[in-house]
Amino acid sequence: MPYVSEKWISGLITNFNIIRKNIKKFKDLTEQKNSGKLEKYTKKERLDFDREIAKLNLKVGGLVNLTKNPDALFIWDVKRENTALTEAMKKKIPIIAVCDTNINPQGIDYIIPANDDASKGVKLLMNSVNEAIKDAKTNKN
């Protein structure tokens, strides 16, 4: 499943064509590094490539398998990732979100009432979501 684990990339849903270019660049650089095609460059240039790959991995590494806008969006912290919520609402993508007492659930299609800060709660909920996704995939095929 494609994921974003760091800060949401603005325009990921509303401007996907531009983000797709970054994903392609990440794939190409990673492939070139793995095949040894970057060995012909100087040590400094290879270091720059490694830094670029690390930066792109942090931003789009979880999106490598994403070829189109998602069918649904799961948001853990709506307060922190308000941009993701706004973009999904603009594109009318169903939103599944964990809502704590400090969140306005307006615009969220499927609300999971829970504490989004407690580490045990995070683990429990993410395991449940993981199982639900696996079940949906096996039933779909």
C-alpha cells in the first residue's frame, strides 16, 4: 500500500502529475545506483546522488507503487495533516481518519474515535487497519 510517513506533500492528490515526476526520478536514481551506473562519477557526485536518493526516499519512497490518485485516504492525525484532508475533499476521495476529542470531524467520511497520541493505541489501531486492508485485498482478488 502506498503511504506517506513524513509530512504530507502539498499537491500529492491535486497535482499528482508533478509528484509522479519525483517518484520516477527516485525510481531511476535508485535503479542506477543498484545497477552500478553511478560508479563512473566522482566520489563527491556519488555522495550528492546518495543525498538526493535519501531525500526523495523520505518524501516519495512510500509512493513508488502509486500510479493514480488513491481510492481512499487514511489519515492518522487530521490536525497535523490538514492539507491531506483538504486535497482529498477537493477530489472527493473518501477519507478514513482517527479523530481525537480535539478534531472537528467535518468532511471525514469514516471516523475512528480514538486517542491519536497514545503509543499502545497507535499500535492497536494500525494493526486493525492493516488486517482490514489485507482482508479487503484477499476478498477483492
